[in-house]
Amino acid sequence: MNDDSLVGMLVLGCLEALHTHWTGGLLPQKTRLEQRQRKHVVMVLKLGYVRTVTAVWKPGNAKTPTPRASSVLLSSFTMIILPSVPSFSSSSSLNESRSFSPYAPWDPVTIPDVFSHYSDFKYRLWFIWFIWLSCSHSDSPPWLAIICGSDEHGDLWLWEEEDEEGTREFAIGNEPLSVSQITEEDWNNAFQALEARFSRTTVAASPVAHLPSQARLRFIAWLLVAGPLRKQTVIHVAEISSIATLIYSWAQVTDLPLTGGTCNVCGVSGVLPVWIETMLEVYSPDDLRLLSWDHECNCLHSQLTATADTYLGRRVPETPLGRNSPVFHVLYELIIPAWPLLLWVVYRTGANDRAEYLTTFMDILRGPDQDVFTWNDADNFKFLRVLAKKHQLTLYPQDWNKFMEEIPLKTWLQISNMTRIDNRPGRDRTDDDTPFRLAAVLLKYLSMPMTRERILTTLGIKLEDYGIPFDTMARAVDRDHQNWSALTNFDLEEFWTSASLKDWLSACDEALCYGVWHTPMPLLERVQLMVQANNILPCNLATYTYSLTQQRSPNHGFRGYKAFKQLERLGPSFAGYLGVLQNYRDDVQILVHEVKKSIENSSTNHTISKNVHEHMKRDLSVVMARLVLFLRNQESYKEVLSSRGTDAQQLLDLLQDLLDLEGFSVAKPSIFEALLRLSRASGLHPRCLPLLGLQKVGQQLAGGGFGDIWKGLVRGQSVCVKIMRIFEDSTVEAVLKEFGREALICRQLCHPNVLPFFGVYYFDNRLCLVSPWMEDGHIMKFIAAKKPTTTKCLSLILDIALGLQYLHKEKIVHGDLKGANILVTPSHRACIADFGVSSIVKAITVRFTHTTAKKGGGTANYLSPELYRGDHSHFGSDVYAFSCVCYEIMTGNVPFHDLQHEMAVMFKVLAGDRPSRPMLCSAAALDGLWALMQKCWEQDAQMRPTATEIVKQLEGPSIAAQRTPFILDWSEEFTSKFRRTLQAEPLLPSVTQIECMLFGDSKFI
């Protein structure tokens, strides 16, 4: 290397030394000459120190200056630079003050012109931005919170005017390009925060005003790192920074050297002396000793002991740390765990006797509610995450400061050690039970709703977002709670209004929570049980099952809890109400199975069975009420109708089972409509039950292409069973799909003059239609046997008209009305049978079995003209057939009985001919009836009267038919009761059935 190269290197070395002096040694001391030579030369050029250099040595002109250029460069550097350079002392004392060269015009931080009147604050603002950018996972600092805070005590703007120069020195020592990254939006937000601060009438005195500028800079950097930046780490990195981690970050952003330490464990032993000196300017050694050191080494406490003696009594803050001081707040947050602090805040908010509140609080922590008092690191972190979501400067709410200060830090450490536990019992039951524990604490230790709400508002928590019905639970634990949920009448129309249903359901929820709250079990378990029971449809059975499990098998509480978790489907991660509804039956079976396991060898069989039955009954009342409300919501209704496949099948089966329950007559129409619409939309129908226990009585009564007709006995009920002649499984499914909807409709019909239809069932793997057996047979058989009077015959005709009126009102066309399809009840009332389904089944049977249906009983004689022309059956054709039935009743013969061939009948009818009035009907009393029959036989269907008009004329003065005296042959529960008897596992089993299942066979009987 020649002399000129040495001169160039000397110049660069001098520049490096000068840069090191300017920055106060704040930048990392590592290979500066190798990495930053070009940058420092550029900095010198920008500062205007060596204008001469630009004329003699420009980058790219030559690798090294020429002898002449080197001479000029060196002399220029010596003249311009060296006189302004003070002593290059390497002292690192915190109190050392450095000054800038008066020749340094470079301003590395520029602000928009519109904010130029705030230029005296720009370096301190830049420092905050620099610290934030270096450590944070968000783009911009919370300017308003840092500079202005929530009140005069709640900010971190602890600067003095002299600090502008110190932060300027720090800015020059850092990367010049970094300052250009501050956006105009950041400047705008920062200056708006300053304006808000200046608008205050009072500003609290700074607790660090006594510090030298450089020490204050470092302390403010620590407050930012350990306060809002620690909070940002909790939010974005999902971890809690240890003290060592915070010190490491602090050293990095303040350019303190991390090398030189002797400890390889913590990694910060080299910088600990500087950090301890900085902290001791404000905090006491005793306070710092309470900080948790999460490393096996003892660096913090050993160096604190060594340094504390030197600093003892050396610095006393001119402004004492007040309760609301952020300096105080940050220290306490590093020492006090979040959960014990919450417990203290809740207790202090509701404490009446404040004289001994700390002693009482410590006694409570030693009490029985350890399931909500104890915590571990995972609990603390979960709760800190909740607190971090609030828009506040640090983690803990600002208004909790006064409560924190009431307990000395040493006592806080004692509380922490008392309540902290590595493996908290029950912690593995849920992913996060913090909301449950919070609800438990508020319910147990705060009695005023407003104070509970104030704490939840402070925390920014809505417990309902976690599936916790807190308002309901709070009302239930209130001393003035009254249970009026049982006082109801389901048969009243007023009960089923939406407002009434909501009030009743709310009362049911409160009653449920009230019962759980007063159950002898741990506090947290009670709260979890209340929440889970409200998220389960069989809620009453669920709570009874759980309490029974606890009473009978105290050691199996966790087993009962797992059973509950299988049922909890109403939370945010599940399908909601509809999903729970679809699984209601399965949920009941799970709970009953748990009851059975918990009561083995019990001597109170009947009592337990009665209790289970009563809880099931209550649950079904709740299900009906919630379902009615659910169906009244348009979006919910759409959700129901969109169900397909297995979901639709489960829902259809449950809706049918609900319709088969006893009572709820006001609610059933809306449920049936939903069932019908879902069946139509999904192409499915409620499951077909097996006809269990059928005993055939006597011989087969009839048979043909359609099937075989038997009289039978099922569970004491005489029935008529029509067994279809279809055997293939695929054919059976096709038939069920085709007429399942009609069968569904017919099963719901209930009228004194319409024969109940029990439904479609399986018998010997064949489909069969089941209806009640009428001992008196069809009407023609009854008339032949009983010889009724004309007055009675008119009553029977009126019965038929009333039945037809009901069918047409329900939009059902009979399609095959004739004397053989009119049966007589035990009270001698005529009722229409074989409506809707039978005619469809006959047509289907013909199609699937390739046989010809026999038209016996004079069916062709009842057909209207339009049906002969190929039209489908309709209300008008039923009216025509009704007139034929009247003729048959009054004469004992079918219309056109004198014609031998059906074709002859057809030609007569199409020609407009009708049966003539026989002598038997010549009495004047029957003139009105005959006139009505003529109207019903009109050639034009539009000219025929409706069924309602027929009833009116029959009861009018011209005919004066009398209604059959009312005797109840069957009720609206008739068909439902029959279907319930066939269910192997009914929705609401009897006490006997429950007792059999719990203490006998595994199946209901």
C-alpha cells in the first residue's frame, strides 16, 4: 500500500472516529470501518464538511486519490473537521453529556411543512416511532395513547425540552434511510396527539424529570418496550415476553452492546449493569428484586445486589410515583399476574367491609373455591390476551391502578405464589375456561348487576360471545328469583304468542340455572353446567343426569362432563339450533345411558324413573316452544326447508314424533305445515314403523290385485289392516316415496265423520295401511241390518256431507266415494274411509305389480261425466259421487243398477241421463233431498254445489237433516296414541317404559 492509500484510509478512519463520537457509542461496535465507510463519506459530503473533497476525489474516478488530491483532502480534513472534534473519551457513564459540532447543519428528520410549527418536537416523536418500528408487529404507534393517554396521568410523554437535542443525536447515529420511512399519516397522528395533550388544562408532573437526558431517553425506551410493545407481543406473537427478553429488546433499540457478558444462559448479562442503573434512577432495589427471572442463572439478582449498594440513596425522584403513573403501572404489570389482580378488583368492587378487606380477601383465597382462584401460566396468558384487546396503552385497564396500589408488591408476590399452580385441576376439560371462571367469580362475589357490567365493559368482554348466557345466569342467582316457568297452560292461544313464548323460555332458563346454582358442587363446575345445559335441548334431563352422576358417583364427575361435551352443539362451532334439534333423540339416549350407569344397584327405581319422565316432559315443552319461534323466523324456516339427506330424514322423524305427542294442539298446525313442506322439498317422509304385535283375527276378509284385508289386534286396539301385494324392497321404497306425502296428510286428519288413518307400516316386510276397525261395517251393511228410519238416513247423509266438507277444506279429493267406503262408528255416526291414499295405492299397485284392479262394488256407477272423458278426480266429481251415495242409501241400490255393463252406464252418464226417482223416495219430505241430488248430478261440474253448500241445504228447512248426537268415538290424539304404542323408543316414554330401560332390558317395551 502506497502513501496515498494510507492517507485515504486515515481520512476514513478519522471520519469513523468522528461518527462514533457523535453517536455517543450507542450503535453496536462491530466492524464499522468495513461496513460503513462509503456511508460515512456520503454523510460527510451531506453535512458540507469537505466540499473540497468533491472537487478532487469523486467515487469512480480512481481507486485511490492521487498524491495531489490526497494532500488537498488531508489538509482540508485537518482544517475543517479536526478543530471541531472534542476529546474522544470512551466513558460510558449514564450522566455523560455530549454536544454536537456547531458546524453540523444536517437535519436527518424532516416533517411536512404543514406541521413546521411542531419542529421542536420532531426528534422526540421520531424516537418513539423508531422504538416502535424496531420492536412492534404493527406499522404505527398508538400515538394518542402514548402522547395523551386516557387522562393526565395515563401517557408516556415524559420528555423534557432538553431531550430534543439528545434524541437528535440518537437519530444522527442511526441509519439515515430509516427516518424517511415515517409517513405523513404518522406525522399527522402524532401532531394531533400533541394538540390533544396541549389542550388539557392540567398536565401531571413527570416522575423522571430529575434524570439526565440520556438516562431519561433510555428509561422512556424501557417503558415503551415493557409497556405497549409487550402488549403488542401478546396480541401478535401470542407469547408473554420474559424480563430477559424485554431487556434484550431494550438494549437493541438503544444501541447498547450485548457482548461482553459472562453468562451464556440469559444472554443479557453484559447489558444488565446499564439496565439496572437506569431502573434504579426511578425504582427501588426491593421492587426490582420482585421481578421474576425465568432463567437458571442468577444474573439479575446478583448484579442487582452488586449495583444497589452503589445507587442506594443516590437518586430520589423529585416527583413521587403516584397511583396513576404509567411508570408505576408498567412495573406492577411485570410483577402482578392478571388473574389474581382480577380477583382483587372483583372483591374490592363488591366489598362492603373495607376495614379488613385485605385480610378477608386472603382468607377467601384459602377457601373452597380453588377451582376459580388457582391459575397457571396458560391461564395467565389466556387472560392477558383478553385484556390486550382493549384499546389502552398497557395491558391492564387504567382504572385498575388504584386497586393494584392498595396491596404492596411483596404481598402481591405472596398472593401470586399462593394461587399459582402448575397443573390446575380441570384445566384440560376445555380449551379455554377463562370465560367460565370469570363468570363464576362475578356471580359469586358481585351481587349488583351494574358492578358486574362495569367490570365486563372495562375488560371489553361479552360473555355471550363465548356461549355463556350471563344475564340469565345472573338473574337466576339473584336472591329475589321466583320460578314461574311451571305456571303455564299450553292449551291457551295466548301462551303461543311470540312475546309470551320468549318470556316463558327465559323463565325456564332461569329456573334451570337457579336449580344448578344451588346444587352442592364446585363453583366452576356449577357455572359450566349452567352454560352447557343452556346449550343442550334436553336441558332439564341433562342437569338431572349430571347431578345424579355426582351424587351416586362423586369420582366420576369427569365422566359426566364428557357426556355433556358430546351434547354441546349450540356453540359457535356447531350447527346451531337446527343441528341440535336433529340430534335431540340421540342426545336423550346418551343422557339416559349415563343415568343407567350411575344408578346401578339403586333401591329407588320408581322414583328415579318418575324424575326422568318429568324432566323429559319439561324438555319437550321447551322444544315445542323453541321450535314454534324458530319457524316464525323467515330465515330459520328457509334453513329447515333446505335440509337434505340424513339431516332432512332426522328432522322429519322428529317433527312427526312431536306431532304424535299428547297435547300442544295450538302449536301442532305450524309444525305439521313445516313437516309437509320439508317432505315435499326433500322428497322424503317420516320413517315407516314396523307393525309390532299384530294379531290377525279370524279369516282374511277380502283380497285382490291391491292386497289382502284383515281384521287385527294391536296392543288392545282393533284395526283394519290392508296388506299391499308388493314384495321387492326397491318397489316398496318407490311406493313410499310416491304416496308418502298423501299418507302423511291423511294421518293428521281428525274429524268425527272421517275415519282416522293410523298410517303406513311394515308387516312381514310388506307395506300395509292401518285404520281403526268399525264393527258395524260399511253403511249399506248397517242399513240392511238396522233398518234405520228416514230421519236417521238423513242424519247419516249429513254425516257424509260434513266429512266431505272437512276433506275438501283440507284440500283432499276422495276420488272413490261410494257406500262401501262409508263406515259406521260405534255411536252410529257415518264416517268416510279410504280417502286419498287407497285410490293412489290401488293405482300404484297396478303399475308395480302389472295386474288389473278389479272395479267391484259398482265403482263405475259413481263416476261423473268428466271422469269418463279422462279428467282427474276433483271436488266436483266427489260431489257427483256424493249424490250417488245418497241414492244408494235411500234406495238400497247403486245408480243404474239395472244396467249390466259399465259401458252402458258410461253412455248414459255422458248423454246426461240420471237415475229416475224411485217410489221409495216419493214422499214429500224427500223432495228437498231429491232436488239437491239433481244439482249434484249437473253435467257441468261448475254448476254443482260445493260441499259447504250441500251441508247448508241439508240442514235447511227444506230437508231439515239432524246431526247425529255427539258421542266421542275418537279424539285428535287417537292416531298419535296408536303410533306411539308402536315406537320401540318413543319420544316421551311412560314411567313404566323408563323403569324397564333403566333397570331391565336395554330397550323400551
